[in-house]
Amino acid sequence: MSNNNASSSSVAVVQKAVKQLRLEAKIRRINVSQAATDLKNFCLQNAHKDPLLVGVPSSDNPFRPPKSCGLL
Amino acid sequence: MEPQLQGQVIRQLFFLIGATSVNSILLRKDLCSCRKGMLSSPHQNTPRHREILCFLVEMAAQPSDTLATLKTESETLKTKLEEERAKLHDVELHQVAEKIEALGQFVMKTRRALKGHGNKVLCLDWCKDKRRIVSSSQDGKVIVWDAFTTNKEHAVTMPCTWVMACAYAPSGCAVACGGLDNKCSVYPLSLDKNENLAAKKKSVAMHTNYLSACCFTNSDMQILTSSGDGTCALWDVESGQMLQSFHGHAADVLCLDLAPSETGNTFVSGGCDKKSCVWDMRTGQCVQSFETHESDINSVRYYPSGDAFASGSDDATCRLYDLRADREVAIYSKESIIFGASSVDFSLSGRLLFGGYNDYTINVWDVLKGTRVSILFGHENRVSTLRVSPDGTAFCSGSWDHTLRIWA
């Protein structure tokens, strides 16, 4: 009896895996060239807005200390 | 002929032969006391005959799902999946990016050091106001900092050690955290500094193993968690009820990230089974999975457009996966980097990928070209967590050296 239960549960596990694989095989995919171009375009379009990439003037960045000395 | 159809035919034949032979046996006077066989007399309904008939029907009705046939089907499906993915692999990401200008020298320094934790910092999150940070550590303390002034605004002591997950609510009015207590608790933050935050604690999630990551969805009302028990779950904060659970990982789930709000109800998770999975939050279904890492995946983060995600792993590499091409499109690695990446995050435009590593450094990668643009030193122990601020002006890293550093 226990032998049957063990084998039926491992069958269930593999059945689930097969079902999942069937689902994944069906999805629609695009070419890497198209996907890569889209990624590149997104980067370039947003590059000017990226403070860590282009750097913002110290006065605008709350974390960077302003150039003028506080003592003066 | 399709294998399933073949299976059906064999089963039907088996049933026919089996039933016919039992029928004949029953008709033989020396073997059975009944004069009429089963098939010849449908009214013959003695228990023994019913038993035998049931057995035969069961055998015939059972799908031909022996372990061996299922396993071969699973193998063929896997190879088919790989073939389909490979067919669309016509170019590499860095080839598409060849013509882009290379990035210049980066000068990023520690601008603030947040000191106050008594032990290893394990997790951190920024508030949407781009100024406050919540961090949690091994000693059970969860601290809310003002990153501009480095002041501590709130501190909570959790009843457990190793608080591995913490998150700021979108409204900025609450924080969620959890760890070895297997729970995720939400603490509303009050403006009154003297109030004991622990008194208002609300236990939301219950897992059967440690909580590895948590994240609020677009509102304060729902929270997504991942756990060492191999599952992720979506919870309603008010009632504490589980709204959806996500099963599919074969081992501990270590990290998760929600898709940027414009792109819908999905999230990605990564685990100790070296797999990263993309889930549909409404159905609980895993829609895509990727298994190219060679070791535990410690951190996953969506690309700002939502079409891709990066993962950092103990195999010392970070990888970029594109969701629409359904495959890995870039690997960020160097022979000199041998320690695992514990945490990754993108800059606002997605051009830079920051990776915190177990060799105490932070590597900055050019996402498109696949090269390293900078290496940041400063921490005195492994970097365990790293997050870019919501407006992209700085990023914060937490480390086992008990401190958090803000870089800009």
C-alpha cells in the first residue's frame, strides 16, 4: 500500500512538472535582436534622466555636499 | 502516431483481452461455479465478479502515466523548450550595443554612513519620499533612518534574530519585516517618537520556514512574501488572510521583486534551486522560468521597463533575462570575481547594474555592453543588500560590517 502511495505521489510530481513544461513551451517569444534593441532604446531614451549616470550638479543632489564652504 | 493515442489503443486492447479471458475463465465449469460468464450476463452481479470487473475497468481507465513515460515526456519537452529558445537567439546584447558610446569614468563615493546597528545588516528598503530608509539586522533590530541627516527616526526590536526581510509601505506610514520567526509583521509608524511601536504590531504572513523577502504591492493593503519553505504568498494586511500562494520552487525561495506598476500583475522570484520564476499574481501560475545559474540565486530585480530582470547568484555572476525573448541575454562576470553576488539593482535608466558582492565590494556594470565600469570599496565585510533610491540620485548598501553606506 505504502509503495503505491509513494509511487503515485512521485507520479503526481512529475505530472505537474510535465504540465508546467507544456505551458511554458506554448508562450510566444520574440527575437533576441528585437528584445535587445528595445532594451537599448529604453536605456538611451532615459539616460538623460538618470542622476547616477549623467551626474547632477551638487546643489541639486541632496547627498553631495555643495562646493561652497559653510564657514564663509 | 501520437504516444497518447498509442497508449489508448494498448489500453483498450488490454481491457478487451483481459475481460474476454476472465469471462472465459468464469464460463469454465471446473474453475468457477457460475454457469454464465460476466460479459454474457450483465445481470450477474456477485461481489467477486464486480471486484474483478472493477479492477479491469480501473486498469483501463488509468491514463498511461507510469513514471518512466512521464519522465521521458518531461525530458523531450525540456529539449524542445531549449530548441525554441535557441531558434530566436540571433544576436548578443553587447553586439547590439557596440555602436553606443562607452561610459566615462564614474566617481561614486560614500556620502553618508549610517551607523547604529549592533550586528550584520541584512536588508534595507527606501521610502517613496526618497529620503527615509528602513533597515533590519541580525540582532533583531529594525531601524528607520533619515538618509539626509543620518538620524534614526524609529527603532523596533523584533522578538526574533536574523530579520532577513524588511520593506517600506508605499504610503510611508508603515514598515513590514520578518525573518526566523517565520512571520511577516507590519508596524505602523507613528509620528510620536515616544510611542512603543511594538505595541501596534500586526502579524500578517505565516510560513512554515524563515521569511526571506517581503514587499508591499502597489498599496499598503497587500504584501508579497517569500520563504525558506519554498513558496511565495500574497497576503491581505488587514485580515491576515492568504490571497494567493505560489508553488513551484524546489527549494528555499530567497528573493522576489514586483514588476514596475505599468506592466501588470507579475513578480519574479529566485531560489536555492538555481531557478528564477515569473508568476502571475492573479492565478498563482508560474508563467516563465529560467535555470541558467550554477548556484543559489540571492537577488532578483526587474529592469525599469519591466521587460527584463537581473539576478545575482552565489556562482559569482549576475545575469540579465529578457522576458519577451524568454532567455538569458547577458552575463556579468569576470574571472577575478569569485565571490557570490548577494544583491543587485538597476539605476533609473537601466544602463547601470549595481552588484553587492561577498568580497566586500560593489561592482558597477554597463548593462548593455556587459563590461564593468567601476568597483567600489568601503565596506569592511560582505555587502548583503543594495537598493537604488526611488529618484535614482543615490544608492544605499548594507553590510555585515554593521553599517549602511549611501553612495552618489
